[in-house]
Amino acid sequence: MLSYALSWKPLVNRNALYIGDAMGKEHFERSLVSVADYSGGKLLKNEVLIAGPASGKQLDSYASTIRKWLEKGGHMIAIGLDQPDVSQLFPGVSIKRSEHIASYFEPQGTRSLTTGISPADVHNRAPKAIPLVSSGAEIVGNGVVAKIPGANVIFCQPVPWELDYSREQHNVKQTFRRWSFLLNRLLANMGVVNTCPILERFHRPVDVAKNEKRWLNGLYLDEPGEWDDPYRFFRW
């Protein structure tokens, strides 16, 4: 297993460009996904455009360039976009804000850009209204995820960094983790990779004298707490 993990290479590696709110870029950096800002100009084959919340004005400004790039096979993932955000670039797509709790869908094909995701990844343990794709795309479940037909464009409507699990119940943290996985899985399907320190650490043992807590770095988006251990209080 270790030999496979060490020798495995992705079929395609693509660089990520980002437009949207600052919290989104911070989330990707914490996920160890390297993203650069996109401010217009030519898009390349080996790039993936990530459009987060608050990117509507930029999408309108760069619509012509992005549209031509997508027609040539470009890859794009749209996160949490509402109807005004997509009207210029994707006029045929309709988005309706509605309460989202859960959604069921069959396993996605192994060659699909949505492969590897499941209903557990879109489950919302603190129901609230989010923008769901209602038409103009190949809808997964209730529109929580969707794909533009004939193009490498995915809509991922859950936005993990909009969940404030520090002030709400523990179940919101669980939702944050699954939504974060969902987003990383979709990016990986497009060839965007993130780094992980596990393999590098195999040959560098922990220095007990230094009281290292390196397990907190590079493996979690949030710091584990007491409630993350189901055996601590509940004896499951």
C-alpha cells in the first residue's frame, strides 16, 4: 500500500486560480491547496478557475474570455453562486435559494467530474437556505451539485467556510468537514492537488524531547476537541 502511495501520480496536474471572497482563498490555503488570484487575462489548459461567493462582478467582466476558454476544454468550479452571479456567463442556468437538509443520488461514474462524492458529503446538519441549481445543468440530487452539459464546469453549492461551527452546535463542525471533503474531491477530479505531510513524516520520527504536536498541522482544517471522540463521554 505504501509503495503504491509513494509511486502514484495523477493523470493531470492543474494549477488553481481563484476569484471570490477572501475567506474562500484562506480556506484553500488551510487545505494546503495552492491558489493564485485571477484578475483577467488569458487562461491556460493546465489551469482550473475557482469562482467563489462574491465573484459575480468579476465573472461578468471576464465572461467573454472565460466562455471561450471553457469552449476549448477549460475547467471551472463554481462555489455557492446565486442567480445574479451566473446570469452573464451561464444564462441558461437557473438557481433558486431553498432550504437544504439532505439529498440522495446514485454513485457517480468513475470517469465523471463528480466521482467520489456521496449523499453524506452534502448533508446539512443545521438546515438553512442555500442557492440550489434548479435547471440548465445536469443536476445531482436536489441541485446541491450540478454540471454544465458538454463542458468541464461543476457547481458546488455548499460553502464550507460560511459555517461558523465555533459558535454553534458540534454537528455544524461535522457538516463543515464533509462539505470541505466534497469541495476537495471535486477539485481533485479536475486535477487540482493539495499537499499532505503524512508520507514525508514516515521517515522523520517525532522528537519526544521537543513535545511536538505536528499532528495538528497539515491534517485538520479545525482543531480536534473533546466532542470529536465519541468514546470519551458516550461510551459508544
